[in-house]
Amino acid sequence: MLLSDFWAQQQFSYLVTYSFQRGPKLIALKKQLQQELVTARYMRRAAIQRQIDELKRPSLTLTKGLGPVHSTATAVARLAAGSVEAQQLSYELQISTKQEWYAMCTPIYRDALAFYNEANELISILNIYFHCCFMCTDQLEAVEADMATYDILRAFLIRLGCTDNYLCVREQSG
């Protein structure tokens, strides 16, 4: 599915941008679990170790289906569907795919746009991995976009307040 098609399908009241699987929240959670492991009773240690191991294995997406967001997720910004920012992004995402990109790595999604309805129910997610330029929906359907679109999305998220280096850096080939 093309990104412009994905965007056109979204009937949302507001969207939230998330950053996850990195940053201070991940570091604090790992530290907390390590401390708990040291003082835990024998029967609790296995469960804590499983949580630590899960944090070492990157989760595929922001949520499993439309369930709760990843434990390391931080909401960066919330935009109403009719806001200037959301309208500008909608306009910019209408770029047709000219330069196709085929990811040669396994995506570790670290950014997402989550779409909510007026009842505050999560209705759709666009997971984004900037390092290899790959996106997928909450249903794990690949979403195709022009290379320029990733630059647009990166700039958009930075304008909204995302400051993580994973977002800002993309390896250049050749």
C-alpha cells in the first residue's frame, strides 16, 4: 500500500506521535528491572528476567494489534485532525512514489503515528523505521513511500519535538 493511500483511509479525530524502544524511558525501565532482580525473591526472578530479555529483543511495532502501547513509548505530540500541522502533513504525504526503496535490514520501529477517533479509541497505527526507510501498519502491512517522504516525516517529527538521534540520522549509501 502506498503511504498516500494509507493516509487517505484514515478517518481520525486526532493523532499522537510516539517515540519508543529508545531514550530515557527505556534506560530507566532496564535499570529498574535490574535493581528488582537483585532484591527479588527466588520465585519472582524468572518473571523479572523475562521482562529484561524482552527489552533486549526489539518489539516489532508500537502495539500488538491495537492493544496498549509499548512500555517504552513516549507520546511526543498530539494533533487534532483539523490542525494546521495535520493538514500540512496530509498535503505533503500526497507525493507520488518516484524513487522506490527496498529495505535491506530488519526494521526496528522507533517512531509511530497513532490515529484515534472521537471516543479516544486507537483505530490505526503507522510504524516508522527511519534507519532503513521502512513503514508498516498495525496489521503489519508494508507501506511504501518515496525517499523524500521519509525526509518530510523526519522533519515533521522534529518540528513536533522529537529529538532522538535515531530519528535524525540516516546512513547514506555509496
